Amino acid sequence: MKSFQNIAFLISAFMILACGESKSNGENTATTEDTIKKNEIELTKAQFDSNKMQLGQLSEQPFPTVINTTGMIDVPPQNRAIISSFIGGYVKTTPLLIGDKISKGQVLVTLENPEFVEMQQTYLETAQQLTFLKSEYERQKTLVEEKISSQKNFLKAESEYKSALANYNGLKKKLQMLNINIASVEAGNITSTITLYAPIHGSVTKLNVSKGTYVSPSDEIMEIINTDHVHLELSVFEKDVLKVKEGQKILFKIPEADNEFYEAEVHLVGTSIDLKNRTVKVHGHLLDDENHNFAVGMFVDAQIITNSTKESALPESAIISMDDSHYVLLNETVGDSYSFTRKEVMTGDSFNGFTMIKNSSDFEANDKFLVQGAFNLIGETE
């Protein structure tokens, strides 16, 4: 029903322009021709209101000088963790799925391997030998000091003790790295499994194993990413990089998701050029702490604002492009009806919903224009 009303409205606007052609009176015909030449359109207040038209004026708007670039959503290195094992083993349990949120210290996976048992046995044996070797070392030291035993016997005892001590400390450190409880092992409780814990808060983004899978030390078991502090990694071409400075504003959007612009700020500018594509990495920090559910790896279109000037402008919806020319509808209302005259304008850049009007000096400061609904009318004057 609303579409029918709009069509009827446009027809009536056209009829206003063409009505004089059916008149036989010469004066009326001349008046109609003058109206067409002036590209005038008249509307009633009811027509204006029913089509939700709006008037507006020229205003000073910021028009930035921008560098267009692309990049991706990323996180700092400390917010990304690759989980692997220092020693290979078979996956015994893995209760997580991709997307699961986890806390630091949470159990991720348990591995089983007979080698874990052998390491604990060797540790206990070395610990027992160490007690004897330490006692022999101290005895030989006393005998040498009293010149009862030879220096050779003392050096041998010292060497055996310190060698065993090094093995003991090394095995102890390995067991600690595997998250095996040393006190439990020394109490005689030997385990065949080890547990891997989450080093950071975050979400599981990759899971490369299932129960029974054998993993070696070089294998990535899973990946955890914390998206609390996402940032931008942009690639700026060599010809533009000298214009980029720390602190400059960045406007970016996720083209595959929506057209909403978000704000960031240049935090770091790279000092080396990627020789393959002649670009420099620019690191940007988001200006708000709101969680936008950005996913790491999302592609972004970005504009780095390097300068800004104030220019006279109208909303983009007020500008109509026809035959490589641009027009606006100037309001010349007298009385209760609305009267508009088509005027050609010279346009410049567009930004944030506004278009620069280069010949703004052709208009008065208090001139009003049709800023909403102009496209529906201007074609009727052709």
C-alpha cells in the first residue's frame, strides 16, 4: 500500500510540471515551460510529510585524508598458547571441544606412556645412590684432610657424587616439567600418566587429537586463544608508510559481517618492509573495551586518518548523480506548499554520510535543501 502511495505521489509531482501542456491559453503554456526550464517541483505539505521528506542546510564537516589498507584481527603473543608435551605419549583423556571456554590451570588432556614410569624409577634409584655417594664423598674428604687417604680416592668419590647429584636434579626437573608430583614419587607412588594444564584463560580454537592418538613432542595438541585484548594487524604499502604515525585514528569494518565502522588507534609502526609485497606492518589498538565478538583471523578493511579538514557539506542522500553531473534540490518554499529548484553542484570526497560541496559559495548560509527523498523527485524534472 505504501509503494502505491509513493507511485501516486510521483505521478502527481510529474503532473504538476506537465499540467500546462494541456492548456490552450498561451499565457498558461508559457508559464509551464518556464517552470520546466527552471526544474521546479511543487509539493503539498501532506505529500511532503507522508513521504517522510526532510530539509537540511550546508554544514561544516570533517573530511580526513585517509590511507586505505587491509589486515586482520589478531591477539598479542601472550594471549595465544600452543599446547604440546615435552615427551611423547598416548592421549588417555581429552574432555574438551573446539569453542570450549577454559580457565588458567584447568585440565586439558592426559597422556600415558611407559617411559613416564621408567623416568620415575630412575629418579628413585638415583636418589638412593645419592645418599650413599654423598656419605662416601664426605668420608673421603675427612680422610684427605687428616692425610689418611690419598687425593685420588677423594677425587673419585667427589666425581661420582657430583655426577649422581646432576642426574638427580635433572630427573627431578624433568618430572616437574611433566607435572608429576615429586613428593608422591618419593613416597613410592609411581604414575603412568601425565596431565597438561591450561597456561592461560581463553577458548579452544584448535584440537588436533582424540583418545588414543599418539603425540610426539613436536605435535600441536591444541591451541588456546584469549580474545579479551584483540588488536589490528594492518599491511600498509611502502608508498604510504611515511605518512603513518603513532596515535593516528583508524576506522575499520568487517566486510564479511557488517558495514559498521569501529575505531582504533595506531600503536606501533613496523620498521622493516616485506620484500614480497612491499608492505609494512602497522599494529592498532581498539579504542573501546566493548566485546564485539571479534574472531581472531577476521579480515578487515581499514582507513588510517593522517589529516583532517573542515569543509561545507550536505548529507549523501541530498546528492543526485545524473549523466556525470550532480544536483541538489534547493528549497524555495513560500506559503504552505513546498517548492524546490534543481541546482547543479560540484562535489568532492564523501565521508561519514556527508559529501563535500565545492561550490558552496553559490548558496546562502540559510539556504535549505531536500536531504531526504530527493532521488524520488529529481528525475521528474527530466
